[in-house]
Amino acid sequence: MTDPRRAVPRTDALLADPRIAKAAETLGRGLVKSVVTAAQQRAREGRLAPADVVDDVLAHLPGQASSLRPVLNATGVVVHTNLGRAPLSAAAVEAVTAAAGFTDVEFDLETGRRARRGRGALAALADAVPSAGGVHVVNNNAAALLLCALALAPGREIVVSRGELVEIGDGFRIPDLLASTGARLREVGTTNRTHAADYAAAIGPETGFVLKVHPSNYRVTGFTAEASVAELAELGVPLVVDIGSGLLAPEPLLPGEPDAATALAQGADLVTASGDKLLGGPQAGLLLGDAALVERLRRHPAARAVRVDKLTLAALEATVRGPRPPVQAALRAALPELRRRAEELTAALRSAGIDAEVVDSTAAVGGGGAPGVELPSVAVALPARYAEALRAGQPPVVGRVGRDRCLLDLRTVVPADDAKLAEAVRRCG
């Protein structure tokens, strides 16, 4: 009797199939071959007919060479750290694509000489915050603070309030980050109350700078006090203000969230911020402020280790100069429009026999920004079992479970994706 395993197509024959060969051109031969090998094994084990191997390979090929999968964010968290924080605008995506090949990131086409790296992105930031004498960009906000400590306080003290010794994501702590540079932290005040006099009493010959950190991922309420930027600016030493979430100018929707322009106007020497939060751009650390201090940081040897690549610079410039990014659009989404979309989506799902209803929801800014701020929103509610099924779908949809229902909050779903969301739900029905 002939062994049925002999009927399993050979690897070279499968890789030569035009459909599989075409996939290898975009996904890479190694990745495609691994999918082919897995399909052959299923056929040898009798779980797959040999004649179906090609179709099985095509069904299991990923849509792209990267393992990162695009998802629909229906959580209602506008800047969702676990989902990549700020989604880029169409303008930023186009800029990244344009910068993907050879580009003039550090080259002057007119003179044929080397040029300032990322000068377009730096000019965009300078135009957006005219009060900043100098601007620089590193790979994230933590790197911006690290560079401040390395350049301004090597072996010296950083004066900071005990109430601002924050822990950021994944267990990382700002005080540990700063101490790793060799600087010493001089803690002042108490957890809930710190006054300008506490800082003043701690300043001496060993002071490198005063650091004020916005508690962007928590709130301290009750019997509290903090020194203002204006008060700290009078102390006669460099003042670094970490505003965190990346607003360049005041945001009327978030009056309690600090911004770079205001902090500089109040006397901050340097402001650090994130690019991938409320600014709505790529991951980046923004440094804005006194020209001499910014240049000192830019020329520090560690600046090379934390510099950003051409794709980040391209996306950042397009975000600052271009149209309103998705984060800003989500923040400004009008309730009547959200409700209209939810009603249309619910009607379409009900016509397919799916138990769906429109419910009021509460969205959040997220990403360590505007803690405690609630954004009224509207969601489509489904049976709770849909949450897991939607995450396993294509494209994956991430909602949240509340009141024993799967809630799909439309504040974080762009209107252009409504049809895609409806189809994803129907496939789970």
C-alpha cells in the first residue's frame, strides 16, 4: 500500500507555486517556507488533505512581514499605551512612507554638504512653540529626562518634590532613571504638600537643576499643595519641567493639563514631553527651552545614543504641521455624531440577528494624560462573549467588558472604520 504521506507536495514544488512565490516576494522566503512546512506537517498527520496544502498555506500566510497586527481600538481609551498610543494621521503615514528610502535627513541638496539632522521637524516644533529658544528631539520622554540629568547634573543634585517621584509604565520609576545617571536626588516636601520654600531650602552649590514632574497618570486630592512653575523659576537655578503628555499649547478640552508654551512663559528653562500622546504623533521625547541649555544637551555624548531615526522625524514634522491627528479628532468627537453612528451600526447588526443596543459610555484620555478626566461617549453593547471572539478576528477588535456586556466605544473608532467594525461583529455572530 502506498504511504499517503508521499502525496504531500514537496517543499520546492510548493514554493514554486505562483501564488506562494508571489507572497514570498513581499513576506520573505524564510517566513513563507515556515508556513509551508507547517502545512506539510498537518497533511502528514492526516489533519489536512494533500490536495489542500496550497490553499492551507495561503490561508495561514500573514498579511505582512511584521508580526504587529493592526487592530480596531473600541476601548474608549484615546491614547491606549498597550495598543501603540497615538495612531498616526494620514499625513504622517504618507511622510513615513516617503522617508522610507534614501532621504535628505542629514544632507543639503542645494550645497551638497552635510546638514542639521531633522531640521524640518525641529523647525516645525520651533514654529509651534515660538517661545522656545531651542528644540531637540530624542526617542522618548524618559530619554529626554535622562539627557537632562547627564548634561546638567552629573554627580550633582536634582531637587524634586516627594509627591512627584512617579512610576511610569512597566514598573519603571523616574527616580531610578535619574539616579542611574550618577545624579543624586534631593527630595523635598511631603507626598501631598510641597512649597516653594522647600525647594529654596534645598538649593546649594551641589544643585544641578530643579525638576518639576506633572503627575500625569494619577491625581492627589484633598489637603494638597504644590509650587508653581513661576515660583520655581525664581530660585536661580535651571528649572526642568516634565509636562508628560505632550501638549504644545493649551487645550480647552483639558484645562488641567499642562502645555509647553505655558510652562516656558511661566519661566521654565527646559520642558520635556512625549510625542505620541496628546500631540498625536510618533514616539519621541521633545526638549524645548533655553537655546544654550538645549545645545548643551544636543552636544552631550549620550545624545547620539537616544537620537531618533528618519521615520520618526518625518512623522513628527507631518503631525505638527499637518491636519488634526486622530487623537485630537477623538477628543473633539461630538456626542450627537457618536450616537448617530452607534444607532446606524446597531441597526445593521440587529438586522443580522445580533443582540446589539446603543448605550451611554465613558471614555478616557489614557496614555498617562489627564488622569480622572471622563469623556462622555456612546458605545454599541453586545453579549460579553463577543469580546474574546472579536480579539481573535481579522482585523482584531479590542473593546471592553462592562455590566456583563461587550462595549464597543465609538469615540476611538474612526468613522471610516464603522463598516469594518460591523463586518467584524457579524463574523463573530
